[in-house]
Amino acid sequence: EPEVTQTPSHQVTQMGQEVILRCVPISNHLYFYWYRQILGQKVEFLVSFYNNEISEKSEIFDDQFSVERPDGSNFTLKIRSTKLEDSAMYFCASSLLRGTSGGTSTDTQYFGPGTRLTVL
Amino acid sequence: AQSVAQPEDQVNVAEGNPLTVKCTYSVSGNPYLFWYVQYPNRGLQFLLKYITGDNLVKGSYGFEAEFNKSQTSFHLKKPSALVSDSALYFCAVRGSSGGSYIPTFGRGTSLIVHP
């Protein structure tokens, strides 16, 4: 069964450094997402991406964050200057479509295993 | 704004007993509802969803959920719990028309199944 993969599984960085988190979505999916989960808290939406542009973003996704699909398979999240509060588990997800088709939802999001980011 | 409440941080149940993990929601219009499970050091795995049709939805690993529009609830259930069901369970909701297509997740409920 196809799955979303993420690398690295754990990233440790110093405050102020740039990090790039990588994801390989399911190959025929068209919508891509990043979420984060601070330890012990709920999963929070960061950004969605379609057709090489951001389609939605949350207030968390400020100018320090950017996303890119540099080739046909990878989807990356970059944090330019990490802060202590960026420490979290970051999940990538993908979906085939965004909405419904013929009354059946095709927007189920499939998640990767996550990258644990630790900012020291 | 849409929101999800999972009123229990933790649910404890003995193996073989039925389990229920509660979820209530608030959304404009008709809801699309989802349950995900997260095992330790793993990402969220899709369990089931309600879009339309029968209020009782069956999903993976023997789980099912019942949509109750009047109570705005979507509780996750399983007739006979397994120790391997122990994990973190997340309920999510999004609206079915207009606005954002992004689901809002609850805080999660830790299910512990005792042998």
C-alpha cells in the first residue's frame, strides 16, 4: 500500500538555524499539507499546497516558513530561523483531491510518520 | 469557525470489553467527520470517515463510529477491545461546502486497553 514518507525522523538544530523537512507524498496525490503537533497538544494545520502554490495557510505559517515542491516527488517545509517554540512533531500529508466527487469524498488525507524537530 | 472536542484525555478499558471514544463537533453546514489513530512514534493513520448516508460508519481494525446530528457527536466504538488498540485517537471535522477544506483536529484521546 502506498504511503507518505518523511525524512529525517528526528532533526536537532540550534536556535536561529535553518531547517528543511522533507516529505514524499503518495505518487498520484495532488494536494499536500504540513501539520505540526507540539508535545502533548493537538495537531495543528500549517499549510496546504496545490499546483505549485499555497492554497491555504494558518496564522502559524508566518514569513519564517516556506514550502516547495522542487521536483515531481518531494515536498519540503523550510523554517528559516528556528525558534525554541518551533520544537514539535511535523507531519506531512497528502490527498488525491480536495473536495468531493459524485457524493464521495476524495479528500482523505494520508499522513507520514512525522519528523521530530528539536530546537536547542 | 469549526471545532472539535474530545472530552476525555484518557480512556481505560479491559481487553474484550466494548470501548467508546467520544467526540463532539461544531461546524457550519453539514460536517465531514474523520477518526485517525496514532501509534507511538508513528504518524496519524486514517480509520474512518462520515460524509453522508448511514449514520453508522465502519472502518479499519473493527472500529466504527456513529454520527448523531442532533447531539453533534461522532463517537468511535469497538465491540471488543484489543491490547493492540492502545494508541492516541484523534477526531477531526471540516465543513462540506464553501470555506476551508482543512480539517480541524481534536486534542486526542489516549486509549489504554488492559490485558
